[in-house]
Amino acid sequence: MSAHRADDPPLYFDFHVFVCVNRRPDGHPKGSCAARGSERLRDYMKVRAKQLGVPRARVNAAACLDRCEVGPCIVVYPEGIWYNVQNETDVDEVLQTHLLGGGRVTRLMLDLPPARD
Ligand code: FES
């Protein structure tokens, strides 16, 4: 089910990618995406999306997305698909397969978290 209603304004972007760039102090038990290289991957994704000509997409830095243990993590809207991206090859695959091709990179997709109380 799409959260976008027929009477809503058109989507401003076709895709909105949030890349967690949160950084915690060294030694923090949860770790953080920035400590695993997410800032570099976010910069790369932004440039690469333009190089590949991904239309109407926005790549934004985000604060903690609350999935720290499985970072670096990104989430792609409007679908709400979560990925763990480790390197430039992973970023390229998300851009080419998901944003340009309309597919999914199943090897990088994060499962749903356990239900919360
Ligand atoms: S530090 Fe990236 S999800 Fe929390």
C-alpha cells in the first residue's frame, strides 16, 4: 500500500535517499555508520547519482536512523527499502538497480527489525 494519496501533490523527488552519517565516540557499544565509512559513501553516492543521470533523486545526509548495528545503512523512499552499503560497488548497485532500473538489490537489503513493544 502506498502512503501517497491520489489527491496529494505530486512527489517532489522520485527518490529520496537518506544516508546515516551519525558518529558516536570510539568504543560506543552500538557503533555508528560514520565510524564505518558512511560519510565517504554519502559523498560518493551524491556525485555518482549525478554522473549516472539519475533523474529527480535527492541524496541526503541523515542523523541516526536507529539501525546502528547493521550500518552503514541507507533508506530509499518512497518505497522505504533499507540497505546496508559497505563500499562504492554497493552504492553503484543501488543506484543502477533500484533508482535507475526499478529493481531491488536483495543481497544488500535489511530485513525488518523485530516488533517493538
Ligand atoms: S548510527 Fe547509523 S543508524 Fe544509528
